[in-house]
Amino acid sequence: MTGLPEAPALTFLATLNVKVGLALDVGMTPEGQRRVIPIVGGTVSGPRLQGKVLPAGADYQVQRDAGLTELDARYVVELEDGAMVYVHNQALRSGAAEDLDRLNRGEDVDPALIYFRCTPRFSTAAPELAWLNRVVTLGTGRRRPGSVEIDVFTVG
């Protein structure tokens, strides 16, 4: 084999705009600072998926250190045709400690200052969406005051 292997292609799937409520601060646990952020709604828009994020679920976060937070969000999307899709999204968000502190206070921080990558996993019973159960997806995220925006891509 010569050279580097070719990277798989990414195809845009949708943007998830997930509205969030006020964080519940659990406190410093043996794993790190724990927070639970309620998911209160939102939208899904893309070439193959359009709908809304239902007000059910939460983002369970562990701040490992001043510059690294692990996110584990679980929620449900209802598409325009009524199909329900469960979303389990795991992510890493890192940056300078002062920028992450500002995010945690709900302030707007330039997304270029924060590394926010995720691996959303979709699960549905809708036959016409069975392909969602069998794809790997990657996402890039942006935390905004009151919401999280995630651009999701399927991996070819």
C-alpha cells in the first residue's frame, strides 16, 4: 500500500437546532462536575429530514477539567410525516477554560474558539427511515444562548 488511505465521504443530513432549558448543576462528583440540561424543543432541517425536536430528554454533561466537557444528549425528534426518531448524541467540547465558563453561563462564544464534535446515533421504528438505523453520523456543534446547533453528516 502506498500513501494514506482515502477518508470516507461525508454527506450533509440535517441541522438540529436543539433548544435547551436552564442547567441543573449536580456538583463535583468523582467523575467531574456534573450538569443536566433539559431539552425543551427545537427544529430539524435538511434535505432528507425535517421536523421538530420534542420537549423531552436532556443533555447529561461531565466537565472533566477546565477545558474539556463530555456531553451525552438523549431526546426525540418528530418528523413532518409524524415519524418518531430517538437521538443519542455523544460529544466532546473543548476550549480555553474562560470560554467554556462563558458558555456554561449562557453567554455567546465564537464557535471558532470551541472544538465541538459529536457522534449522533438515530433509532426509529418507521420503515421508510430504516436506513437511519444503519448509518454512522458525525456532527459539528455550536452552543448558543438557549440552544445548540448541530450540523449532522452521514459517513460514506
